Amino acid sequence: MFDKFKDWERNRHDYAKDWQQRTGRKVLGYFCTYVPEEILYAAGVLPVRILGSHEPQDVTEPHIFGMFCPFCRDCLAQGLKGRYDYLDGLMIAQSCLHIRQTYTSWVKHIPIDFTYYMPHPMKLQSPRALPYLIEEIRVFKKAVEEWTGQEITDEKLQNAIDVYNENRRLMREIYDLRKAGDPKLTGEEAMEMVISSQMTDKAEHNEELKKVLAQLPSRETGRDIGTRLMILGSENDDIEFLNMVESCGATFVVDDHCTGTRYFWNEVEHNGDLIEDLAQRYIDRPRCPSKDWEERTRVEHIVKLANEWDVKGAIVIQQKFCDPHELDIPAIRKTLKENGVDNLFLEFDVTVPIGQFKVRVEAFLEMISEEDLFD
Amino acid sequence: MTTKELYKTRPLESWGKAKEIRQNYYRDYAKAHEKGGLRWAGGAWTFGAIPCGLGEDVWSITSEPYGASIAANKEFSQKCLEATEKAGYARDLCSYMRNYWGSVILNEYAFGGPFPKPDFLWQDHICCSHAKWYQVVSDLEGGLPNFCIDVSVGPYHEITKHKIDYLVNQMHDGIEWLEKVTGRTYNDELLIEAVYNECRSTSVWAEICVLNKVVPAPLEEKTMYSLYVLGTLMKHSKIVADYYEELRDEVQDRVDNQIAAIANEQCRLMSDTQPPWGFLSLFRYLEKFGALSVGSLYTFGLIGMWEDKPDGTWGPRTTPQQQGIEIKDRDQALRILADWNLSKPEWQHFYSPHLKTDMMVRIAKEWKLDGVMLHYNRGCEGLSIGIAENRLGLIDAGYPVMTFEGNMGDEREFDLSKTMGRVDAFMETLGYKK
């Protein structure tokens, strides 16, 4: 049922090149999910999120100091190895320092037609963030119009927002099904679904989501659900890891990742001016820790997810050296524990020691089960 | 032999005064409550001029220099770092931050007594750790009023009105917040005075750095660390602005009389990022080769404010007072403060390492350098961002580059003897001997 998503996720370059060929339109690679993709989509551009390949590599050492996160180096390696040589454009919306280096090194060393660094407010809790972001989106829109030669009319932008909102709504419906005792899909499948949405035409992705949604309620997975888990933390597209955990008698039922809920959780709400509506959406979405201050709004949101999805335990992952998450994790782990959600912390690299992690995960699941015995 | 004495040298006469200003700073912060005053904590880059409007009895502690002060005391630093790790925080986070948090957790002030709890937190945010640093401080202190201004609006050459507005509007909000949390009425006259002082001190610091273009250099970087730090403590104060003018006059006198920082100057270098504070002897080791570091973008541009001069050189930014601008109200003061700080050289590389490379190459040319020592600093992601690209850019520009890995505030990640070995090899490459 989820094979199409898996295929798109695994063969992302083939999909993008084919899309480029059949539509004759531009493909833009982006870093960080704060990029307002709707603007690009309205201009007929396919935005694809650049992710790593989870292979050891030796090409980024001259460009990014090894104390920065493995994810940002893995992404740059994809560019340096020519795997994204079909891109017409490249952009980033300002987020953490780590991934910013991927963008700046890429721009310097890999020729590309259009590049754009989009300033983006970091203090999303300030009322001043909205007018600032509105103006930045307007400037960005103009740059995209000049690049593509396409005027982004209100009609085109409204259509893009509608397509994106539908995508968000459909994925959320699927996530809602995971609240049930039988969640109908695995965490691995959910992650493949969301990641594939970041690298395909949302209209096509929507059609596939509708097919899945039609079949999902009657799906019999035939697998033991085991312990209901949540996964959260840094950027995570390590599908092999999710697969390993779910083979140990557990099922991920919800997440707080930018390859999961943080990407699609809230829709653009129509209140008036489309650009203003768009800006409000990117301010209101579940936040990346680098943009969550002075208050820690993430903690409350994560606990709410854990409660609503009836989570028994959480795996808190962090890309090695990921400062923004490192700065939130102690508070999150403490609050989860106080709310009855035991959690296991694991540090991720480009590749993870799957055998060692399996031992730790099994011990964690056993611990949770023991607690259940005496409840 | 390169160790031959070529120039006259002598210690700085104003050195004692610099030391006294620093000592008074940490004492005044600790004793602020005894005088009925207020204490606040925030970063060295924060808009310290703004809390000045609360009164003349308001004292601050800036986090990075405090973390560096702890780092210089290896035994205390070790205790602080371990206390932070025990509390669950990752060992690879900013080492200033970890030293600082450790001092709070242990309730030990590096200058004696318990850690003086601030009344409020006043921070700015350009690096991933800045705002989050004080989020954790607030957690550790059981909740403290905390306000942080986001300054990450892109490089200065792309600044537009709406970006300045973003900062200035946050500053206005911040002043309302300060009045609310302190119960005090804000005095715009004190703000205006602080803005004038900040522009003066940071421009004069750049003037002092310019004097180091001369051969022989009147200052070397180890000494400059103890001088620039005053700007990181209270760049908005009259005390620091006045002192920097006195220091500038003394350094000018050294230039006029060819008083060198080191007597055997033959090889001019620059460093980059914060040094490993517990191992400044590394800079003395250079002198054995007749080498010195004449500064860095870090010592020049962390506090110093710069601009292109009509003759094409890099020089001190012209202050509002030098331009004859009279600041008349709060909004004007805040706009000047925002614009002034956004031009800070050390803020530009947060958006592109290539902007930093351009400035470094410029320094290498104008300060007549023979090579560059890059500290790949595991303790600071904010200043190490893009450093590998800086290396490539400097090499492309024809400058020999030596790299060494370390940590400004965690001695467990620095190996002095290994680094000295790298210096030996670098010097041999450049043709200098002990």
C-alpha cells in the first residue's frame, strides 16, 4: 500500500529528473522546511528537499569542519558527488548554522542557475516576526518571478496553497488513524510517506494519499503492534533505524521531526492577503528548536502528541553535534518522564551502529514492559 | 637567527588600568544589590546600551568573557564542565556556555563567593546557542525574566528598512518589557549617552587595530585579548570609551617611536576564532621564531566597527558624533544602535563564509601578513562556522595556512605540545627558525 511512497523516496533523483523531463519545468533543491514552497509551486517549480544518503563519504572534510552535524555534511556530499546535478535552483530559509554551511559551500563549488538565501525570523514568538516574514516572502516571490519569468498571480498562489493544504490535511488524516489501538501503518511507512512528499509534486502525492486513505481503514497488517512509541529530535530520515526498532516488538505511532509532523502539521488558513496567510502558517507551525525561544513551546506540544497518540515510550534522537536539539533535549526528556513517558536517548551519525542500537532498544522496550507488569 | 632583537619594546603603560576596569566590572556586578542596584546577564554582543536607560546603578555580566575567565582557571573550569555534563547537557555544546552554566549549577562565582543571580536576562541571537543559552539559565535559576532580540537578518550589505524595523521594533518591545520587569521608568537620555559611548568605543578599538598595520606592530594578539575584552564587557560605557582613547594615544606613540610588541618581529601572522584560553602561552611560543600574531578578524571585528575608507583601506567606522548627528529621541537612538551593530564584521560570516574570507584576505594584505593560523575551535560553532571554506579561500589568495584543532574553553580538547609541533612545522615551511 505504501510502495509508491517508498519508491519515490528511494528513487528521488529518478522522479525529479523524470518530472523535469515531462513538464519541461524547473526543479529547485532546498534545505530546511521553513522554505515557503507554495511560492515555488505557484511559479511552476518543483521544490525538492535535499537529504543525505547515509553512506560514509570523504568529500566534505575540506569544506565543513567535522564538529558540525553529520546531516549537513551528508547533504553537501550529495552535491559534491553530482547526485543533484539536475537542479536548476538551490535555496535555504534561515535556520540552524549547520545546514547553512551546506548551502554556502554548495553555492561556492557547484555551479547552479538560481540560488537564494532567504532570511527568516528566528524569534517566532515575537509579534514582530510576522511583518518581517511577510516582507521577506514578498521579496522572495519577486526573485522567483524574475528567475522563472512567471508572474505569480493570486490565482496561482491560491492553487498552490490549496494543493499544499490538501497534502497536509491528508497526511494528518493518516496520522490520526495511528491513534487507534491498531495504528494501521508503521512508523517506517509514515516516514516514507512524509519524506516522499518533500520531493514529489504535491498534486501527484495527493492522489496517492487518497488511494491509501481509501484502503487504510480496512488494512490488516498482520503484525504485532507491540509497544507504542514516539520518535522525536533532529532531522531524521534513517528509515533503517525505524525498521529495526519496529522489528523489536514496537510501533512508532507519532513523531516530532521535520521529516514528519513538523513539516505538515498546520495548514495555511485563509484570512485575507495570501502572502500574510502564508507567513502566518510558517510562524505557527510546530517549531524547530532553533526558533523556539524565549519560551519552550515545543515541550508542551510534544507532551500533547504523546498523550493523544497514547505513547508508552519515546526515542529521542539527535544528530551528533546538533546544538539546537542538544539545548532542548534535557528539558524534553525530563518533562516526558514527568508525564509518564519513559524515553531512550540515541545519538545519530550518517550511519548508525544498528546492532548496538538494537541491544539498547530491546533493553528499553523490556524496561517499559516490566513497568507495565507492575501497574 | 630570527631571534635577534631588531626593535625597542616595552610594556603598555595603560595595562594596569585595563586590568582595573575588568576587576571593577566583575566586582560591581556582584555587589550591585548592596548598592540598591540591578543585575542583568546577557551575551557580549547584546544591546547593552539599552538597559542603561534603567539607571546608572544597573550592572551586567556578559556571558562569553565570563566563560573565558573560567576557562583560564583550568581547575575551576573542569568542575564547571563536569557539573554541566552531570546535569545532562551535551559535551560538544559551546564551552563558554558550559563553563557558565557550571558556575550557576555549582553556585560558585569565578571571582569569589556564590554566583550572583541576575535580576533579568537580556540577550541577542545570531548563533544557534545565544537565545537557548539563557533559556537554560532561566531553567537553572528557577525562572528568570528573559528577553532576547533576534538580529539574524542577513549580511549588512543587504540590509533594508524592514530588516532594521524588525530589530528596532523588538528593541522598543524590550524597553517596555524592561520597565515592566524592573518597575523602573526608562530614561532616554541615558540610552542616548550609552549609544554615543558604544559607537565611540567600538570605532576607537578599530583605530587601535589599524595602528597594528605598521611594521613593527605595536601590539601582539595575546596582549590585545586583554584589551578588546573590555568592549565585550561594556562597550556602551564611558569608562571603556575613554580608556580606548587613552590606549589609542599610547599605541600611536609606540608607532611614532617604533616601540614594537616583540623585539624580534620578522614574521607576521593572524589567528582566527577565540584562542584556547588556558593555553595563551602558544602565542609566546611564536616569539621564539620572531613571529607574532598581529590580530585577527576576531580581535578586530568582534567589537571593532569598520568601514571602507576613501583610500580603499579598512578603517574605523565613522561615528554618528563624528558625522555631526545629534540623537534626539529613543527611536533614533535605537535605529543607530541597530544599524551600527548590524555592520559588525563578526556578524557577516553567519550568512556566508565567503564574506569572512574576503575580510581575512583584506587583513592579510593590509596588515602585511606572512601566514595564517586557523583555530578549528570545537568550543564555538558560531565562529567556527565556515572555517574550512576560509582555509580554502586564504590558500587561493596565496596565503600559507596552518590549522590546529582545539577548544577555547574546554582544555580536554586541546593538546598544547601537539599544537606547538604544528607551529614548528609551519614555521619551518615559512623559513623561520627558533
